[in-house]
Amino acid sequence: MASASSPAMLQRSDSIADKMPDALKQSRYHMKRCFASFVKGGKRLMKRENLMNEIEKCIEDSLERKKIMEGLFGYILSCTQEAAVVPPFVALAARPNPGFWEYVKVNAGDLTVDEITATDYLKLKETVFDESWANDENALEIDFGAIDFTTPRLTLPTSIGNGADYISKFMSSKLGGKSDKLEPLLNYLLSLNHHGENLMINEDLNTVTKLQKSLMLAVNVVSTYPKHTPYETFSQRLPTVFNVVIFSVHGYFGQQDVLGLPDTGGQVVYILDQVRALEEELLIRINQQGLGFKPQILVVTRLIPEARGTKCDQELEAIEGTKHSHILRVPFVTEKGVLRQWVSRFDIYPYLERFTQDATSKILQRFDCKPDLIIGNYTDGNLVASLMATKLGVTQGTIAHALEKTKYEDSDAKWKELDPKYHFSCQFTADLIAMNVTDFIITSTYQEIAGSKERPGQYESHTAFTMPGLCRVVSGIDVFDPKFNIAAPGADQSVYFPYTETQKRLTKFHPSIQELLYNEKDNQEHMGYLAEREKPIIFSMARLDIVKNITGLVEWYGKDKRLREMANLVVVAGFFDMSKSNDREEKAEIKKMHDLIEKYKLKGSFRWIAAQTDRYRNSELYRCIADTKGVFVQPALYEAFGLTVIEAMNCGLPTFATNQGGPAEIIVDGVSGFHIDPNNGDESVAKIGDFFSKCGTDGLYWDTISKGGLKRIYECYTWKIYAEKLLKMGSMYGFWRQVNEDQKKAKQRYIEMFYNLQFKQLESKDGQEHNESTVGGEVREGLLAAEASEKMKKVIETSEETQRLEKMKIAYGQQQQHQGVSTVRNLFWSVVVCLYIFYVLKQRFFGTYSVQED
């Protein structure tokens, strides 16, 4: 879009607002035409591609258009993620680098430019969807940045995701020097115990002086380490983690016969492999520390009485391949007793607080002590982990797997349209709470946090956003927060190993796999057939939903005559019969798949296999596809990580995977696999076709890509590496949590208020709606839901007190720029912010009141 030299036009010290006037002057005539065209369409939200299309129409001369797009304006446009058009203004949200956002407002009439704040931009954006809310001076604003004044921040985009390393260096500097700085370390060492037994030091060494004298005896050991050995090397050897709780609430969590059931996929596989690796690493470390304790890991999930033939109705289940790890299942309980049936992950929120209470009780009973580390998974598991960790004062980590906000375009601004189906008001609020409560966040890729040069990351999309009529998030999460860490998972290499390791091949599955792939009779497990068995197979396996885009792959294949002549297509996904699915999206995709089979006459070159749950047979299925010299394709519209990509590459199967999300980092394009664009099917199938063509002319090319994929896996994506990183985080952030305990209290109070006055009202309303439409009385009613829902529609009257509070905030911000801010002033501002959110939420849910009357 912009030439290679374009970025040089914008120096590091320059802002978009500074350079935008110059950019508009370079061709004022054409710029006026373009901006006039933008506002001609009235109030609307325009994406970058919409802006580009309008510019192409307005600047008909291709040479002039090319000149403009290679100049400064083209560069600014390449940074623009979206534009809020409210005539006569066009407000641009520009992102020159990952994590850095700037907002400018252009008057289409005279092309004047103003730099605006995130709040100002969000108000303009809200005007497109709900003008009364945008103009409401009492509209609820959420600003975690205002309350989070103690946490050090990373500064460069390249450092994002290296939080533990940064904290290690920060703590090393903080603990160095005078003895009074060592007091936090002393207190931390005193606190380390297991079942009441001190692990490091006892009360005999309760002062820094006493500890220093005792440490003189160990100086010979310490002196063997290099002078600048980071604190993490010391902290990793501290016996801090023995008992771990991992929450994965939704879906059917089990070890057999669950994959492919609603809301049940890669997350289950991820956690089971994670547990095995963690237990193995814990046993090694505890042995190295000379202790006789045994670690315990509990994966806590929901007990589902109507378990559909799985073990999800059993309370306790040992995890295969471990000695001390179990699945603990806790039921959802309502006023009418235990909820028996599965509940969609979108409808789960009314049950979570009671579930947390019941789970906490069972965990404490099982461990006979508090856990040392709590890890959440997905929105529901992360919220439950946050509630429990806060209650018990335990170190917490969270894993998103997928943040739904990034899956559905403009799902925040259009939340009212989507809420009846997805309850995004609850989900996005729960995500915000968990992100800000947790001590550290585990991600699989850099893109998950901060995206790429062109696209924001999943977490980055929560920096500033709005849900008109509900809340305006002006500071949700900061991707430069050192709580972010990248720890890429692997695949179980005892199960997923290369097809070339013939002595390990699971040949007992070969007859059933041959039947699965080539039997020409349709049955409940497969439909369609492959008339030419000698062709290589294009293979894909995923849940059958919109985002996984399996039907998209089938349509690409159906349209492309060249690819159909070269290879067969086999997909493993979902059910064939809509009546067997309880998932809304899956039913729609099942119908679409049947329509595509008929539309493109795919019988003879296409095989549809129902969801498979046996990971051992699935691994051999990958290898059998490799035997045909086929490929694996992962066509998702967005994929946070991509476990199936890792599995396929482990088996030596050349892989084509989406360039939207984690697979773009896993695969080095053209070396260890290939990137495909899920939004450009023609280009994607051409790339797959080109691969098969080259394999036809170069007999070694298939093997070259296969070996390249294996090399990439062994270097970066193993569970051993993952477990070491995770336990390092547990130790590092456990100490960091204790050192900053007092400073975190203000933020915690802010979050508790947000949870109780905002989330619980939404969850209560959600529960009432679900009670009426789905479960028929089994979901608890929210006593204030109807009243709160009605009052949220009212425009709250502006009060002089709120205006004065805003002036205090501005004055405080100006003062902060000119002088250092003391702890007392920071705490004062924390109280002010909490009072503000309490005031707005109290009005919103319980009615307005007059300060004068009080």
C-alpha cells in the first residue's frame, strides 16, 4: 500500500496528528473529494478497505492515486484500522505500531485536523449506533489505566509478551542496594510453607540482619554463579508451587468420547497435555529441592448428569499418564437443584458464582490447604479463577484460548443486536475483569497479544472499545503490561510422531482408517466417497462452526477445477444430522455443508467424516494422510493458536494454515509450511494447487516441507519448554504479587465494584432470559434484572457533582505532567475513581438521586 520509504516520512517523535495536515496538503483537491465522499454516506463506521474503495472511486487517475497512496497520506491510511464518520467529521483510529494508538478528527469541509482522545473517538463512534448514549455525560466509563498507577510498563513493541523476564530484572534492581530494600524478600521467604511447615526460613531469621548473617554460610555456593545472574534463576529454585488448580468450565471436559461435542475441542486436549507436562516438571523440581512432597493438580470443570455417554457425570477421574493429577467435576446448582443438561458457553454466566463457591469448598477439602497456583481457561474459567484467587489470596494465571470480541466484527458496538444470541455484554465484561485481576496472562503467540503490523491482537482490541448503552471502556488492558507472557504449547509427542517412524506406527487402526476414508457406503460416521484413491488427500479437522471455516474450505475446493483434478478433499467436522446438534452455529453449518455438496457435485472427490474423539486414531489418521503425500489445511477466519496445526506438523504432514492469528507464527511461510488467507479463497486454493504442481516436478519437494515442519516443532513447540516457562511465571509473579500487595488493593476494590454493580446485574438479566427461553425454570432468576434493564435505557441527568469530578480529573492530569505524583495522591485518585464508578452504576441500576437531597 505504502512504499518502503513511506514510514521514514513519519519519524519516531512525530504523531499522526502532527503530520496529517501535511498529508492532506499534498493533494488538497483530491483529499477534499475523498473526505466529501466519506461523509456523503452519512453516519457510519468505515474499515480500512471501505476507505480504500472510496478513494479508488474518487481518484480516477491511477497514476495520481498511486502517487498519493505511496506518500504520507497513504502511510497514515495504512495505519488506520477504522474511521467513525459523523458529518462533517471523519475520525480516524490509527495504529502506527502494535500497542500504539492515535486518534485524529478531520473536518471534511475545510480539512482541519484535531488530535482527539480515545474517549472523544469512542463518543463519535457511539454516535453512529446510539446518539443519545454518546451525548449522555453520565455514561459509564471504565478506565483501568487511571487506577493502575503502580505497575511498571514495557516500552517497545518487540518486548511485548516477555513479562516474566522484565519482572525478573525489575525485582533484581528493586532488591539491590541497602538492606531495607530486602524486607519484601524476607517476608516472602517467611511466608513459604506447605501444610504449615516452613520451607525456607523460620521465625529465628525474622530480620534482614539475621538472614544476612546466616547467608554468609552459603556464600561459597552463591559465588559460583555469575555476578549478574537474574533473580528468576533464584526464584525458580524456590519451593513455591506444589498444588495447582486449573479451571475449564464449559463444554464436556473428559479424556474419551468428548471431542467434537458442543463447545468441546482443542482446549480439552491443550489442558490434558499441559497437566502431564506440569506434573512431570513439578516432580523433577521438587526432587531437585530435596523435598518429599508430591504435587497435586486438579482440573476443575462442570459435572453434567446428562453426560451423553461420557464420564462427565463422574465427580473425580484420574488423568491418564499422571500419578497425582485428577479431573474434579462440580455441578451447576440452581434454586431447583442440580442442572442436568449441557449449557452453551454463551449462556453459562448465571451459574458461575455459585459454581465458584462450591468448587472452592471441594478443592480445599481435597488439598487440605489452599492451592499455590490457579490457572483459568477461556472467559468462564478465567472469571471463576479470578473470583477464587481473590478470595483465597492465591497467585493466578489466565489463558484466553479465544477472545470472542475479535471473532465477530464490531461485536462491541453492535452488542445489542448480538446479545440475545451470544450474551456478549456478560462475556466482554467478564473478560475485562479477569484480565485485570490476574497476576499473569499466558498466550501462545505474540499475535494473540498485539497482533501484527496490519491487525490488532486479541488482547489489544480490548484497549479501548465501547458498548453503547452499557459502558465505554477508555482503558481496558495495556499490552505493554508485564503480566503478558508467551508460552507456546506443543503436542503429546508420544501420540503425535512422524509418519516415517514406522516401528511406532499404530497399525491396529489401519483397517478402521481405511474404512473411514474409502468405504463407499454412507453411514453415521462418514458420507461421500473418493472415486480415485490414488490421489493425494487434502485434509482438515475442526469444529463445525463459522470461525473454523470448514465450509469455506469445501467451497474453495468445489469451485476450483484444477485442485479437484489434483487431489481429494477429506474433512472431519461435526454431525451430518442437524437434529443431533444443540449448537446454533453448528446447525447452520451442517445445512450449508449439505448445500455445498449438492451445488458443486462433490460426491466422488469429497469425504465428510463425523467428529472423531480418539486422539490415538486421529494421530494415525494424520500419518495415513501423509502416506498419500497429502496436506493438512487449517482455513479458520481467525485462530488464536492452532493445536491441529502443531499435531499435523508433528506427524510430518505439510501444512497450510490461516494467516490470521497464531498459525502465522508457528509456520515460516514456504519453509515449514504455508500461510493462506481465509478471506481470499481463490488465492488460497491456487497456493495449494501450486504446491501439488511443484511436487509433481520435484520429487523431493514434499519431503523438504515435511522435514521443515518437524524442525520448527522441535525447536519451538514442545510441552517441556512450556512447563518450564509456566512454573517460572508461577514463582516470579507469586513474589511480585506479595511485594505489591498493598498497592494492588485500590485496583481490586475498583474491580469488585465493577463486578458487583455491573457484571452481576448483566448475569442476572441473562439468567432470567435463559430461564424463560431455554431451560424452563432451572436457571435462577435475577431479582433486579427487569428493573435494571429498564433503567439502563434511561438517559441519566447530568449533575454538577459529576462535572466537578471531571474537572478534578483534568486538573490532576495536568499536575501529574509537571511533577512526581506521591503515593498519597495516587491513592486519593483511586478513591475518586471508585466513587465515580459507584455513583454512575448506582444511578443506572437503582435510580437517580439528588446530591442536594442527601
